[in-house]
Amino acid sequence: MPEAVHALFQQRIAGDDALLRLAGLRFAQMGVAAEVYADTPDQLEYVLRFVPAVVFLEYAAGLDLGWFTQLSEQLQDAVGGALPDVLDVIRSIGRIGKPLHLHLHDGHPLVPGLHDHFSFLMRLPIPFAYQGRQSLSTMYGPAGLAAIVSAASEASPTRAVSFTLEVHQVEGRLPLADAAWLFRHWRDTANAERMNYWLSVLSDNAMLISQKLQY
């Protein structure tokens, strides 16, 4: 069901049209539909030239260490309780009997700035050990994502359910490999590699969703 899984189709990195062609290539390779944000009709028409066949459009307008550790434990307990509430909401909405579309992204209250819109495959580094690790799990993680996808599929009587991966906050670089030909006119491909890395994170998360939908 490749059309059931969407991800953000955006340039996100400074550069020219080659970045959108890279996005089109990667989306086609992973079999994921594109969700496009556009501020104007002209911008929409421009971006659609690079998008694979299936498209979804959305309109949207210095602390004490002991205290910090205690707060982290309390937050982690709260984070651990988020999934059951989300599953209850999904099941309740599913009983309405309408097509169900969910935006999927992970995060944690301790993330500075914007707390969410992260990959389901990340962990949050911390400067002390908690449950044997110097990192915290996110709100949901891969297991939580699997539970959400399963609950949404089961809650929709006609299985009319789809998903958009709304992962914004990703930073890294990945060699262009088979897409290097798109950037022959670039002297510095750093931004292209940053874009390629973001697309690879979308692909990894989309694979988790698709695998769960196959069962």
C-alpha cells in the first residue's frame, strides 16, 4: 500500500532545482507519496513539476543536577504514558467510520526549542545515566509507531487510513551516490548531501510504516 504512506516533499535546504529533482528521485525509489505545502498557487504549480504521481496537499495557516535528574524521570514517566492515550483517541475517531489520515512525528519534552517533528529512530542524549544509558527514548519510538499504525488500520472499518511523515528536524550529510549526476553543475554539494540525508531518514521511517501495513 505505497499510496497510504506520505512524507513531506520540500526543498528545505538552500540550492536550486536539483534538490527538488533529488527529492523526486528518492520519493520514487521508496514508493512514498508526496505531501506538498505551498503558500501560493504559483508555488504549488512550480513544486508539482518535481513530485511523483501521488500527492497530498495540506492547508495550514544552569540547573541542579539532582533536580534535573528527578525532573527527567518524571518527564520520562509522562512520556511513557502518552502512547495509550494516543491509541485511545485513534480508536475513538476510527469509530466515526470516515477515512483517517495521521501526521506522524516523534520528539521529547526535553528537546530544546521545538520539542517534536523528529524521526522515530532517534534517542535524546543526556549527560548522566538513566536505565543504563546516557540517552532517553522518545515519546513513541519504532515500537510506538508500529502500535499507532496498527491501531489506525484496525480502527478504520474500510481500512481507509493513510499517513504523512512530518519529520522536520534532521541534520546530517549523506553522499549522493546514484544521484550525483543531478549536481554536476554544483561546486559544493554539502547542501545536496544534507538534503539527501533528510530524505534517507524519511525513507527509513516510511519503511517501518510500510512493514507494519503488510501484516
